[in-house]
Amino acid sequence: MKTMLAVLMLVLLLCSGCAGARGSAASGGGDSPVTSFSQFAYVLNQAADTVSQYSVGADGQLTALAIPTATTGSMPVALVTDASRTHVYVLNRMDDTISQYSVRSDGGLAMINAPIATGANPQGLAISPNGAFLYSMNSQDDTISRYSIALDGTLSFVATTLVGSYPLNMRFNSTGQFAYVVSLGDSSVSQFSVASDGSLSAFVPATVALSDLPAGPLDTAQASGGGKFAYVLNCGDNTVQTFEIATGGTLSGGATIPTGACPMGMVISASTVYVTNAQDATISMYGIQADGSLSALAQPTISAGLSPEGITVDASGKFAYATDYSSSAVLQYSIGVDGQLIALGGATVSTGAGPSSLLVISVGR
């Protein structure tokens, strides 16, 4: 088993230039547009053990805050915000912890409490839609750690749940009744029902097979035809795989559509799916059809630096941001009415070394 996992991780290493898979960060980008808000962006610098902090202008441009970075644990790999967008959590792979922060009025992050322990070699974070629980995917011991979130944002460990081999990432359906976990070691998606106390119960069957090695990112959306779907990136065969979510929460289907080389990040905004392709330095763009299937936009790709990884969309749905790991930068785009990305003037912003995941949050005024 250790030999197999080493081979699988080598594939991801060759794709991304750094160990591990990058999933899309949870952010304010999937919310309905709001009319009055401030926005802040946070970028994990995996090779520097920091978070870069920015304000987001009305024109979509990022500007570094007066205090440009906050310190994380060793090798930060994922970050999420809570339901109130007043706290941010960062997963640190090398020291098996989650760092906890409050968001100051100027957007800067202030650490609250000491980092809390996870399982071994954590890879992904997720927060339940009701904001009550946070989950860590622990790849080395094949578990999910569950934490309750207090009103002041502090975490308390609750329990662990066994999952597939080498879990990477987790996503809930919109109501929070169902959860799906991508696992690299057995190329599967584990499917769970979620109880009111945040506990997870496996469906029968417990997993569905993926077409090839998953990159980590997955997301869910409702198509215009009314059906609900889950989308998973596979870096082994360079595809996005589509599953329909049944009324009871189980997945079916599994049709694929090609991406660029080594897809690493994904975000869904309205009816458009954006995928970063690390090896050919592009972002693929797809429309979600009425039946949930994906169709490439008229302009199917846009250039994206040297090795794009994480990607997110702001709360207005007007701007998208992607990290470029090799050039230590954030790429900035506006989003056209047809979903096409358009590079902003002054399109890149400097980060720390090895930017991977990123997050944009909106704070109402």
C-alpha cells in the first residue's frame, strides 16, 4: 500500500511541482451577489508558511494589506472561512494542525488559540453549510476529523470517521444533508448522509469509482433542468467527471469531459465551471447544461501563467482569481456575461513562495 501511494503522489508531484493535490477553496464566491460589502482575499504560500492578505477593489484588483502576511503552520495546504466570514481556518500538512484566525476589520488575520491537532498528513478542509462543524481529511490514516465551531470561532475536536484510502477533499450538497469525499488511494468518492450533530454515515454502496487518479477538487451544483450534480477532477486521465445526485444523496453516472493537462483546481460560479490545468498553463471553461453535463464555452481556455493551481470567484460573480505556483503570483480575471474569463489589466499580483489555495470573503458593511 505504501508503494502504491508513493507512485500516486509522484504523479501529483509531476503535475503540480509540489507534493499533494490542490482543491478549490471554500469562499464567498459561490454566494448570491450582495449589494454592499468589503472583500478580502487570502492566498496560502505553501513554500513560505504564510498567508498573503489583500483587499479587493471594486474593479477586482487585489491590493496587499498594510500587514501583508500572516504566519501559518508548516506547509499550509487548504483554507476555509466560517458561515459568518469572521473566521478563517488553515490546514497545515507537515505539522498535522489547523490554525485558527479571526478576521480583523481591516481584513487582516489574527490568530485565536493555538493550532488544533488533526490526523496524520491532512490534505483538505470543509465546513458544513450550517457553519456548525469543520472537517479535516487525513490522508495517512484514512480518516476524517470532525470539530465543532464555537461562536467565537474556536474549534473543539468531536470525533473521527473512517473513509477511503488517502482522502483529499470533501464537499457537501447545498442543504448539508449529504457529503462526498474524494480519495486518491482507491480512486473513489465516498458518499455519506450527515446527521444534525455533524456525524457521517456511509451510504450503500459506500463509494463510487472514479475514472482515474483524482486531483482532489470536487464541487456540487444544480442544473437549470432542476437536477443536482457533483463534479470531480481526475488528473490521471485529465478529465472532469459528472455524477447525478439522487434525491436520497447517492451518486450515479460518471461521464467525463477532457480538461487540459493535469487539472488541479476547480470552482463553479452560477452555471460555469472553471478548471486550472497546471501542466499546460491554462484555465478550461465549461457551461453546465440543463441535464448537468458540461460543454466547453465558445472560447474553451484562457492562458494562466506558468502552473495555475487554486481558483476562486468573488462574491459578486464578476471576478475570478487563480494562483500561479511557479511564478508566485495571483492571476486576476473579469467574468463576462457569457462566463468567459478576461485577463484584467495589471493581471498578476505577487504572493509569497509557492501559492496554492486561495479564498475570497465578503464582509457586509
